[in-house]
Amino acid sequence: MKKYDIVMPVVKQDAVKIINNYEILKKYLNFNKIIMLGSDDVEQEIKKIKNLKIEFINENEILDGLTFPEIKELILKRGGNPKRTGWYLQQFLKLGYSLVCKSEYYIVWDSDTIPLKKIDFFDDNTPYFDIKSEYHKPYFITIENLFSNNYKKEINGSFISEHMVFKTEYVRNMIEEINKNKKIPGNKFYEKIINAIDNVNNLNNSGFSEFETYGTFVYNKFKDSYKIRNWKSLREGIFYFPLPLNQLQINWLAKKYDAISFEKHDTLCKLNKLWNNKFVYKHFSIGFIIFITYPIMMIRKIVLRTMRSKIK
């Protein structure tokens, strides 16, 4: 299996999560090291550990001007909500890392995601695009604006998953092409991306995806350099399982999924003991459990979303 570095933009809580999940990541992903991009408090967490292949790069040192205050100011200038600053910053850091990367490839892996089996991101030397089912129109409006309508959606599905294999050369090419677009205000690629989002409503919600943009760019320009593969992951991990996962749970989940994510905005279902037991693991599939609990999960999501909107 081809080896690689994993790059993760993180906050302090994410760093702790990665350290706790390190052995599972090491077991199933063939990485050289994990590189955390973050602020000083992330570095302090990393200093507490020993014998783990984890390195730290201060997020403010990736690219001159690419900082939290700068992104916040750009959003405010567009009349946007600064609460989305961190969400946009972590995307820009993933792309900006290409400008300091010395390897042919680097892999971005979401800090809230745990692999459930051995995963090879390359077929010999050809990387995979792992495809899921999603479509968010504002992402493609931004892509059209960034590249003057030269690149269109080319696949059934989405390049957005819990990871991306970035080819350093291609990310640099994409950044260079964005920077050359004189129709969009800004001197740096991240300024132009913020300004390419078509309206404030999309800016305040989800107006740009680094994975969808990179995938669309590469598939239009370098189509044969990647292979397409369907990726199966469970995003609602925290609804179904308490952490940490044990090996019995991992083996059960791996029959259907490649990975599982534990998103911080969700919480564990109080009914979880109904399916978290050896009898269920032996006699039922995780697919069946999700099928019968899906209505409960969706009602719960709607209630939580409504409560959060009232708090705002």
C-alpha cells in the first residue's frame, strides 16, 4: 500500500479526539504521519503526547494573510455572518497546505471520522476519488464564478466525503487559475473564493466546498489521473454509538460502511442500548437498525434544528 501524510486542520477539541483515535487510524490507514494545522492551544495538546507520529504546523504560517481574523474581515465586508469564519478557514488551509507541501500527494481526513477497515487510497499509483450522494447547487454556482463557467458538474454524485486525496501539483494549478481570474475582486485565492459566492445567504450557510471544487476542476482537466470509487460512510455515528467504539462494533459496522463520523452537533440517542448489544450484532445488520430507527433520528434532527434556530 502506498504511504502518505494525513493533513488535518483542527481546533483543540479535535486534537484531543485524534489523539484518542490514533491507534484505530494507525491500524486502518497507511500514513507516514499526521500533520495538524491549528493554533497555539493545539500545539500544547500535541506536546503532551509521546511516540505518536503527529506533527504540528501553526495555521498562521501556511500562507501570509491566511488567518482567522483575515477571513472574518473578508466575510464581514461582504455583509456575512462571522460565525462561519472557522468553517471557511479550515477549507482554505487544506488548499493552502499545497503551497508548502513537499510530497506528490497529501490526504485530508476529517478529524471526527474513524475508519472501519483497511483503506487503500490508491490503485497502484492512481488515486481514488471516493464518491458519495449529495448535491448542493450553491457550490457549483461558486465553481462557475471562480473558473468563468469553464468547468461543469461531470459525475453522478459528489466529491464530498470525509477525506480527499489531493495531488499537490493539481491543487497549486487550481489556486493559480483562481488567482488569475481578474473578474473577481481579491489578491489571494481565498479572497476570490469569498467574493465568488453569489449572495450573502449562501455565504452565511454553505457557499463553497473545497472537495467539490477540487474534484470538479481535476475531473474536467485531468480526468484520467484519478479513479472513481463509491464510498460508504455513516455520518450519524454519535446518534447510534457511545465512544470509544470497541472491536465488535467496528467489525459489525464494517460489513456495510467504510467509515463512521461523530459530528459534534449531535448527541447519543438514549435508546442506543436497544441495538448496542451482542445479540443484535449477531442477528441483525446495521443497515436494518438504521432502517427502523431512521424516522426517530429525522424527527430528532428537526426538533434540535428548531431549538437551535430559536436560540439564535
